[in-house]
Amino acid sequence: MESFDYIVIGGGSAGSAVAGRLAVDGTRRVCLLEAGGRNDNILVKTPGFMPFLLKNANYRFETVPQKGLNGRVGYQPRGRGLGGSSAINAMVYIRGNRWDYDNWAALGCTGWAYDDVLPYFRRAEANERGGDDFHGAGGPLFVEDQKYANPTSHAFVDAAAALQLRTNSDFNGARQEGFGLYQVTQHKGERWSAARAYVEPIREQGNFAVRNNTLVEKLVIEDGRVTGVQIRRGGKSETLLARRGVVLSAGAFNSPQILMLSGIGPAEHLKAHRIDVVLDKPAVGSDLQDHIDYVSGWETDSDVPLGQTLKGTLKMAAAILEHRRKRTGTMTTPYAEAGGFWTVMPDSPAPDVQWHFVPAVLEDHGREKVKAHGFSLHACVLRPESRGTVRLGSPDAAAAPVIDPNFLDDERDMAVLRAGVRLSHRIAEAPPMQAFGPKDRHPVDLNDDAALDDLIRSRADTVYHPVGTCRMGADADAVVDSTLKLNGLDGLWVADASIMPRLVSGNTNAPSIMIGERCTDFVMAAERR
């Protein structure tokens, strides 16, 4: 059996950070296990090719029918391969709100207040604007201003300003609230995934083994300690030994799945799948939270926005050639070019809705072709009250987990989303946006709550930020403690978005990388004890 000091399961946003940091000094033998490929091709590196990634480096999970969405099955894309979802996402660099992390600390997660996590965000970051009190300049993760943004994206920011909504040039600085263009995880016009930041620079080091196309079947547990990992490669199972420990970083869906396959989870559920119970942990796979999102869409008379028309296709072909030569132009787009944060409920402690502006018409996550130019405006509920679950569908590790976000189960979520959609329309009706001749693709009487709610339930879905299924906490039910160590077993840490006790107010890629950075320090501290 091969033996390593540490085995990291999952090469996504957090897993890449953990594995890279543990291996970089050469003193530890580290193995990174990833179910997908290397993700180092032109489709991944070129930002504008993101729609093609949704068909390739993507698990393409689906939910169970959602009663809050009129019985529809939701779509849950997740990155597959090195970089995880940072290899297929919109590259938006957002950390969340100061209040989020202070609230984590108030819930019992000692050492996770904003002032505690800020140094780890700064440590990870190489912001092209330079370092300051909020940003880092020397980290492995490049964060840059967009090289190009569509004129409609600039007009969106102007439209918000026309409504007296403040403009914000840095959502990760002193204040989150406002509207502006997003910074992105790109470098020299290319996507900069977590794998490019942490794994690729050291993958040839002799102490670092990166195993792609490797399925984790379960953890090996002996006498209350995780001692290795059972994997499947090329149709054959084998066991890898971990002398010092294992870091589970497979994401909010696959981390609880691997725990349950290993006998850690709700006992009755495990027994139903004939899995021996090692540790009865009802919170494993519970507390699922995700950003429910509604996309308003407008077709335009103008062909300035992107569009799947003959003219739009010719423009995109020219843009591809420009990007191959110069790494500039339209193909550097993250698609979600602009956006903002605003408070729509009077009792909210922080902005409760986030907007993503896309200079193209999106239907069904971009999977439905729309032969028109136009723009879309996402509005999502930042801190949802609804809670869902992840469960096993089969004891086979290759089977997809059963995902139930339970969207819009709590009426408070609908109230926030309803207000967010109304503000979307107010922004679209402002003069800077009206200059493009927009026509609403889904008209509704915005003053009729019942009609608006029905439209939302017929079209809303995730904006791809599941968390909470291996939540951190100080209570007896928590899956991991404040050092990310699994409660009840030694030799195992969990490091990814699944440990978040509450969903952050924004995109989850940057927080996941921060969690990976923090986990590295916890693992190293355990070595010294």
C-alpha cells in the first residue's frame, strides 16, 4: 500500500489550497485525489468559453422535485477536475459580508470572526490594485479588474446610480453595499482557478502526488482514527495510507456523501443502505443552504449586448481570434460582469440581495438557446432561511447523491426575493438601460404578489452556492469543530463550503479558498502537538 503523510480528497477551491500549502515546502509527502481530469485546456483557461464547461468539467447534478418551485427539478452544476468549481464558475471574487463571519463566531465558531478570517483572504490574494488593509498583493490567487466589460454592464451601474443606489468599486473593502463591476479571478486575460494558483506550480515536486480520475469509495477507519482512503482507479479498488491524517474537501454535496459511505452520518439512513454505522451523526448531509435566484431577462433592439444571432456569432468568432492573439477583448468576459448588494428588508443586519448582471439573455442556466440580443439580471436571496438535505441514493460511490435544497420552503425567502425582483425591474426601467430598447421576456404585474410569486416559483433556481452539509460549530451536533476536525474521530479534517454554519452573503469561491488556507494552519498546528 502506498503511504503518505496527508491525503487530500478533492482538488477544488479549498482542496487545492490545502494540498498546495501542505506540500509546497517539501517536508511532507502529500497526495491529492481528484475524481476528474487536470482541467488545463483552452476551454478552462479562456473565460468566455465558460458555457462549454457546463457540458464537460461538470457533475451536472439535479435536485429532487422542489415543492417550492412548482415541483420542478433543479439543476446543480459542480466542477469536476482540478480547480473544482473554480474551473467552471463566473470567476467573481466576492468574500461575503463582515457580519457573516462575526455571526459565525457568535454561533460558537471561535476564531472565525471577520478580523480572524481577513488575514487568510489577504494571504491568498494577489490583487492587481495592490495590497492594503483589506487586500493582499503576494498570494497565489490572482484577482484583477476585468479587461473588458460590455457597454450594457457599464449602463447597468449607471442605471443603479440613477436610482440613487450607491456605486461601489470594491465589494470586498470597507463596505459591501452598492453596485459596480466585479473583480475576477483572472490573470493576463485567462481564468485563474484554485488549481492554477496552488497545485500547478508544484505538481512536479517529488513529495507531491496528484492523482486525477480517482474515485474515493470511502475512508479507512481504525480504532477511532482515519488512517487512509479506499479509492477506485481503472475499475480496481486499492487503499492508500495516511500517516498523519486526511483532509476531506469534496464539496457540499460530495463531502457528506463520502462521510456517509464511510459510516459517518444519520444512523437509520446508513442502515437503509446497508452501511455499517461507525459514527451516528445526523447533521452530516443536513443544514443544506443555497442561494435561490431569479433571472429577469430582456431582449433588446440593440445588438450591443451578446446574442446568438448571425451578427453576434460573427462578433464572437472575431473575439476568439483576438483572445488567442492578445488575451484581451470580449472572450475575457466572466459573463456576470456587473452586480451589486442592497438591503431590501428593514430588519436586515447586512445587504440581503445580490445582483449579477449578464450582457446576454439567459434561460435555464444558459442551456436554452435564445436567438436574440439582450441582458439578464439575477437577484438572489443572500441569507436564506430554508434548509435542505443531501442523502445517499446508493452505496455506490459513483452514484450521484440525492440533493434536496428545499428552496423557498420558508416564506421569508420569498419575501426577500420578491423585493429583489422588483428592484431588478426598476433598474432595467432606468434611462441608461432603456437606451438599448429592452423588451421584458416574462412580463408580470409587479404589484400583484400572487402573480409575481407564481412567476418566481416557475423560473427560480440556484445560483450555485450550496453550503452547510458538514457544518462547523461548538454544539454536540456539529460535524466539525472550530479547527475543522471531525467531531468524534481523529485524523480527519473537513475543508470546503460544507463546513459553513451559515451561508455567506455572496459568492462562495473566495470563502472556500480561505477555508482551505485556514485548514492548512490547523493541520500544521496539530503536527506540533
